[in-house]
Amino acid sequence: MKPTLFVLAAGMGSRYGGLKQLDGLGPNGETIMDYSIFDAVRGGFGKVVFVIRHTFENDFRDKIIKKYENIIPVELVFQELDYLPEGYNLNPERVKPWGTNHAVLMGKDVIKEPFAVINADDFYGRESFAILADYLKKLEGKKNEYCMVGYRICNTLSENGSVARGICETDSKENLTSVVERTHIERHEGKVMFKEGETWTEVAENAPVSMNMWGFTPDYFKYSENYFTTFLQENADNIKAEFFIPLMVNELIQNNTATVKVLDTPSKWFGVTYAQDRQSVVDKINALIEKGDYPAKLF
């Protein structure tokens, strides 16, 4: 069975000021997400599931899903603030979404095979999808063995300022042992460095970082459901707490429930972190088209 691609797009409406502003960066108005779907299809994924909010469902079906109808099977699931376990009520003051792992939970009824999770607005590169699909195919019927694509930090920097990245530590088997968030990383004096206070610390050029490209098997949903109730109890008074994927993954690693293999990729990640990044992303996509990695018109 082919793995499924699960795309986190619930933040899309608010982030882009409505889907009408979904930015066309390719020569024919292609979005970053279009390139992800194209790469997923040729990489060996068999289905795409989008998690969105009800408020822009019609727009999403009309502007996004129509493009993929004859390319790959597509399903929609929804993430809303009040989608909580039985016995829990939404704090009326809460406006912040519950985070990426809450979004992942929304796929539990439609995903029964190994699956990948990505952000809708990140450019991950063709090799990453092929590497992830190949690994997920080996996990069919298995449990407690997950993976993530670890990008070489030098392939994820912005030319226009510092970035925040989760730097991954691994053991001798390339299994993830921890992800440490560094909030100020940039090329400084010719080297990749992070800044803490006034101190700069060098990071290896190829140090793996997490760009929210994960691979799971369906048992992950049950762990997430169980841990979400713990999270809600622990954060009852915190209306800004978020249930992130790394939080769940870290819990499973620390209590020896699961392993997470870090898969190296040569792909360059890019996205629009700063407004000034936009032209650079357009240029990078054009360069990949000229190189023959993508057709000028995707769909």
C-alpha cells in the first residue's frame, strides 16, 4: 500500500489573509503546495489528506482541490478549536489553535496506513518526498517506528535574517534523541551559528534540523489522543498552550515507546519567512525548472 501525505493547512486562511491571497510563486501561478503535491505523487504517495478549517472549505475545494482531482485521491478533514475529547469544554477566551499535533489527530478516521505530515507552505524538495515515501513503505504493518526528514541546516537558512530551527540530536543508529529549538540562527562570520544572549555558537553545516516533515504509522493517533488529555489537564489555565508534534514525539522517545529515524536529505528547504524572501523563492523555483527538475506548468 502507498503511504498517505497529510498536509497541515488549517492556518492557511488566517496566515494568507484568505485563500485568494494564496501566493502564486511558479511561472503559471503555482503555489508552494502545488510543488509538494507534484513531488509526493512522483515520490510514491497514494493519497493526500488536507486538514483545514470549515470557514474556507468552499474556497479550498474550488481553488485547491480541483487542481489535483485527476492527479491523486484527495480527502478533507477539519480542525476547530472546540474539537476536544469528551468531558472537556473550550475556554471561551481561547482563540489560538491547539497546534500541529491536534491537527494531526484530525486525520485518525481517514488514515489507516503509514503517513507523512508536512506544512502547506514549505518547499521541501523532490528528494525528500521520495526518501520519506520509500521509508514509510517499509513501515507497513509495523508500530512504534517513526521517522522525520532531517534537513542539513545549511540548506534551510534565509538570506534576509535569522531563522528559528529545531536542531536534532541523534544516537549511533540515527534515531532522534532530542530536538533543541534555537531561535536565532544565521550565517555569521562565514559560519552557521546560533545566538543566545550575546554569545554565538557554531553549528556544523550538515547538522540535521526539523522542518516539520514527519513519518508515522496509525498507532501514533492513539498515543496522541491519550497524551492530549494529559496536555489539557496540565494546561487548563493556559489559553496559549499548543500541542505540537515535537512535544508528542519527545514524550514517546523519552519513555522508550517509539523510535524516530532521522532521514538525511540533500534537498534545499525554502519558504517565505520574510517578505523579502518572496523573490528569492520565485528565483529558486525558476532555477529548478531550468535545471529540468520540474515542468514549467505542473498540472
